Amino acid sequence: MPKHDLSFNPAAMNTAGSLGFYPDSHSLIDWSALGAFVTNPISLTPRTPAHGRRYTPYPGGFLLHTGYPNPGLSHVLRRYAGQWSRSPLPVIVHLLARGTEELVKMVRRLENMEGVSGLEVGMVSEATTDMVVASTQASVGELPVIIQLPMERSLELAGSAIQAGAVAISLAAPRGMLPSQEGKSVQGRLYGPAILPMTLRVVHELTQLSIPVIGAGGIYTRQHVDAMLTAGALAVQLDSCLWCGAGSGILT
Amino acid sequence: MGHSIGRISEIRLGSGRIPEMMIACPESAVPDAGQYLLAYDRDDPNTVLSIPLFMAEKSNQGFWAASLSPLNWVPGAKLDLIGPLGHGFDLPHNIQRLGLVVLGDTVSRLLPLVHLTTQTITGVTLFTDLSLPILPAALEVYPLASLKDFMDWPDFLALDVPLDNLPQLHAIFGLSNRDILPCPAQVLMTTPMPCVGMAQCGACAVPARRGWKLVCEDGPVFDLNVLQW
């Protein structure tokens, strides 16, 4: 069992991939409005940006396909571990692993690291129940673990993650497909207020199953935050609304 | 990173038939050539992301802005402004013959360079295939296809290039992959920047000679030699 639980006050944080690798004091974000900071996804080895069209807008939102570029765990620790130890708010490190072996290596390097308050482990969209259980068990140790599930399959997978030791579930941006101008199709993660009705329903259904869930996806206003919390979410994660005039103070 | 409030006071049709907006704002918010300013209309429920605005022309009230995408904002709209952001053009002082090359949807983002340099240089030539608004009389204009015949003329090139068009530069210059550009060049890379430098999300990544660069954070103006093209 984890030695400490996660608590969020305020009950809000950013999603992995929305605010970089550390809470930058020079940004316009009001850090006091967030209860935790979630890092960009970090893999064991470096990842380069995706090829081809990466951003495709549609009414009410946009599709993003970036490949989660990052310089790899060693580089991230060299560059940002000091910032985490001085962070004004708890830091949750988001891990992107290609299997349990990689995950174990990364978790070992992060446990007992000053400033790291928890881990969020991202699961691929084709994850099976066995993969979720194995990843959760590989991650649980000194730090509380949040398992980020593909939103479309969270009802199917959430119970296994919690039983395996996760303290909560978070929701990855749903995946979608759009026609491109070149007549092909582009796939990626969906952002923007147009997806809120879907994400709010998923949160409602998970809480009906007594799953501790951090609500995310499509939150753009204070009313959206309140709706997620009323539906039973432990907390909310904000994504692209933070890129609009630094969130326009939706939490204040 | 400055935060200010601005207002759209007028809209006109710029080059490439792209609307340009007069942004009335404090002088400290006006971006230099190639830099950008983030604008967000908090009263517009359809706004999903902040919009990067580039300076097309300075004015007494603020500046004429050229955006990367069509906008449905109207005169009178009040905007939250963040910036100026990014690295703009940094032209050497000893330029005599400046070549401007536009592969993008408007020449407006490069026009401030003409106003910057007309006191010191002997000639400015613009290479573009766009239909053009009324331009400064000192500016000569040629189609892009003629650039390869003029490559020994400029002693500095300033370019406006969409990310997708970067691989076309060799052909436009009439150079092989092994040829060296005959003069220094800076390029304004234009591409959507959804996270606007807040997340290093990678959506605006551009291939570089060593790894990759982010247009929002490392650019949007680069020395062309830094990029892989």
C-alpha cells in the first residue's frame, strides 16, 4: 500500500502535457488555484515529435497528435528535479512506459525524490485488463499512483486498476479522427468544450461504481468544474483551457 | 511576459485577402517584426485557444495585426493580450540588398522589415505569388519562380514559410541539397501553436540540424541554417 495518499486542495490540477515539466513561476498561471502539478508525459528514453499534421481544429475543439515528445527520464531529472523540489505545489510525475520493465526502472528512480508527491501512469488506448493490473502493480510502492485510462474504456478497466492498488483513476483525452484537407484522415486526442458532455457522463458512471476518479476533458468554465465535482469527481484536471489567456482564471 | 487589454478598432482586408485587425493597445504590447502576441476574447464562447497575432504595421494606437488563421472577431471586441512573445527578426545593420520571400498566405508579416530598413539599404525585393495590396513604392516584386535567378543579388534573406513548405526551399532557391545558401537568412516559421509555449506540447515542432525546435518557444524566427530544410 502507498505510504501516503494524495489530497488536492484546491481540487484541481493540470493534465499531463498541458503545462510542461515543472510549474514555471514566470508563467501567467495562478499556481495557488491548483492543488497539484502534473508533469508532461515522460518516457524512459527520448521521444521525438509525431510526423505529419499535428493540429486539426473543428467546431468546439481540436484534434492533437504530437507523439508526446520528451527528452527521456534521465534528461528530465537532470533539468527539472531541482525545480520539483522547490515547487510551490505537489508534483505528480506522469510516466509513459512501453511495458512493466520500463515502468519499474522509472518508478525506482522517482521514489524518495524530493518534491515528487505521486505518480500518474498513462495506459495506451489498446490496454487490456491484464496490462492495467501489471502496470499498476509495477508502479505501486512508496508513492501514491494514479492510473490514467483511455476515456472510452475507463468503465471496463477502472475497477482492475483500483483493486491492484491505484489511489485514483484519471482520464486521458478521448481519441478521434477527422478528414484532412489532403483527403486523408488524421487521428489524435480531442480537446475543447465540445467533448465535455462525453467526459462528464463517464465521470458520473465511474462514481456510480464507487471508483475514485479525477475528471478531465472539455472543462472550460467554472460551471464545468462544478459539474465534474458534483458528479462525484475527486478533483478535476484542466487541459487546453489553460492555453486560453492562462485559463482566464476559471478557478478563481 | 506582459499581460494587457486591447480592443479591435478596425478591420481591413490585407494581402492574400486575409483580414487584418487594428489592435488598440499599450505600446509595450506591440510585437516587433516576427514576434507574436497572444489574443483571447473572453466574451467569445467559440474561442477554444488563444490566437497568435503578428505585427503587420505599427500605428499610433497600437498595431495592425495579421493572424495565422481567419477569425470571426468584430470591431469593438475586447481582447486579453499576452506578450510580446518569441524571437523576432534580428537583421544585421550592414544589409544593402534585402530579399523578402513569402511562401505563406500573406506578405504582411514581413512588411514591417521594409519600414525598418528603408533608411539604410539600397534595395528591397519581394518574391511571392500572392495577390498584393498597395505596397511601398521602393519595393520591387517578382514571382517566386524568379528567385533562383536572383540568388546572387541579396545580401540577406527574410522568409515567411509555413512549416509544411519547408522542404520546398531548395527547389525555390534553385539549390541542391549540398549547396550552401549564398547569404545569411532568417525565416519566420508559421504553423499552429496550440499550447503557445506553455507546455512544450510538440505540435509546432520543426526539424533542426540537431534534433528539433519548437516554433512557439525557440522561434518563430530562426536562422535558416539552424533548421533542417
